[in-house]
Amino acid sequence: MQIFISYRREDTAGRAGRLFDALVSRLGTRNVFQDVTAIAPGTDFDREITAAINRCDAALVIIGSDWATLAGPAGRRLDDGDDYVHREVAAALSSGVPVVPVLVGGASMPSADELPKDLQPLAQRQAVTIRDDFWHEDVDTLTRRLRRDDIVVEHRRRWPVLVAGATIAALAVIGVIWMVGDRDGGDDGASNGDQITGCPEPHESWNTIQVDAAATETFDDGDVQLVFSVRRAMLDTEQDRVYLDVEVRNESDPNSTAVPYYNQEFFESLLVDGLSQGVAQCLTVEGNANLHPDQRAIGLVGFDLTEDPTGQPIVLELLSGDPDITVTR
């Protein structure tokens, strides 16, 4: 379940940040999107927001006492079609995802007459109130509501069916999965409450994507040297998902410490034509969760798509975008 948070900074920045932290603690970092934390500097804000809404399962609109009335240079900001909150809410309402108004700071739900025409459907959505004095209890109520099947439903924007052998300009990946090679006998398993689930077994209906022979990059921070190689790429058009068969070798100094490959931070973002598709949604891992020097990892990692990748450059940023691995050209 992925949640998108819309808020106006001048109105509810503090409470929106607090709610983000509370939801992350309950749902996991990869499942909550807030622009301040999720959009990297220099990226296209509008495209990132649109992509996040298209891949989310529910959108929360944080409403404070000044949300509907805050004025700008040309009048009420909410009436401005270029206002970022207006654009976010309009996009969420038109996307088909559940939209939940969240009232904070003693705010009341605006009536339809108080909203611009394209935002008036928001007034018909059942609101949730989060009170400062009962914050944790109310956030728990919100979380339970989000988890109900009649509130959060599977949402995925479908793109046209792709033919076998469709050309994808660029793919990149970081991932680790099935541990092989020499291992210590000790317990090096990672404990992470925000672990992603395993990928399904490759299916004969998946389309094979030709991988470039030079689809290899090395990450070297002076202490750890990791070599990433994408051996195979597959496209599941039924689920709008790309799966990558990845080998990772730890070529660090033998005295270096092991690298934990359950660490979600390695999965920075998959880009389609420069537009973020989000982090990996599945990861198949067997054996030791840590990769020691002179060990390698082989496995499968999957990324959900909200854009048709046909003929578009696709890149997976890893470790905050350095390096990027070109898989096909």
C-alpha cells in the first residue's frame, strides 16, 4: 500500500511532517510519499507528483484552518489553477484513487461551494480528523481505515500492451538477491521491518528485453567496492512490472565488513524517460542477508511501472544516483 500526502506548507507543514513520520513508522518508508522527502533536488516537480499519484493506493489531503482561504498575489491561492495544492488535489480526484481529507489543527471540512469546481468532489469524501491531543490514537484510526479493502483498492494506471522484444533504451539497477559463494557460518541476517516481499518465479509469458553486454557498473566509496551486472531483463505486461536478473560482487578488501542487502536505501529510483517510477517493489533473497568480500549475489528484483517504457530511456538510480547502470541501449 502506497500513500501520497498533499499539504500546503504555509498551512500544515509541521503537522504534515509529523503525520509522515507516524505513517512511515506504521507502513514503512517506501510506502509514504511526501514531496519534501521524496523528490530529489533538480528533478521535475510536476512530473514527479503526477507519477507518485498514479502509483499510489490512496491520497491524503491535509487540511488546516487556512487551507482553503490562504491568499496569494492574485487572490485566493486555491482558485489558481497553477497552485501546486490545486494541481495535486485535482490530479488525485481525477486519477480514481481513494482521496481522504485529513483535518488537522481544529480545521473544518470545506463545503463544495467553498471549493473550485474541479475540486468540489473533495467535499463528498469522508474526512478523518487528527487531533493534537489524541494524535497517536487518531493516526491509528486513519491507518486502520486505509487498510480496509473498501478504502484502499489496487490502483494501477494501465499503459498499452507491449509486444515481445519491445525496445527499451536504458535500464539500470541495484539489487541483491540470492546469496551464493563462500559464507561465514554466523548469523548475519538483517532485521528490517520495512522489508519488501519476494518476486514471483519468472513466467513464460514475460517478454525478454535484450540486455547490453556492458550492463555493468562499479560502486566504490573507498571502503566498499561493489560490481553490479544486469544479466537479464523481463517485462510482465499484465502487471506493468519490469524484473531484472542481477549479479552483485563484493570486491572489497578482505578485511572490510559485510554489506547488508536487505537495506532498502540501495533502491533509489527507477526512471522512465527521466520520470521516477519509485523504488523496487519486490526482491527475491535466499541465504545470507549480508554480502561479504569475495562473495557474489544473484537474484531477481522487480519495479512497478506507471509509464509505457516502449522506446523510452529507463534508468535505475542507485545509492542516491551514483552510479547509474545502462542495461540496454
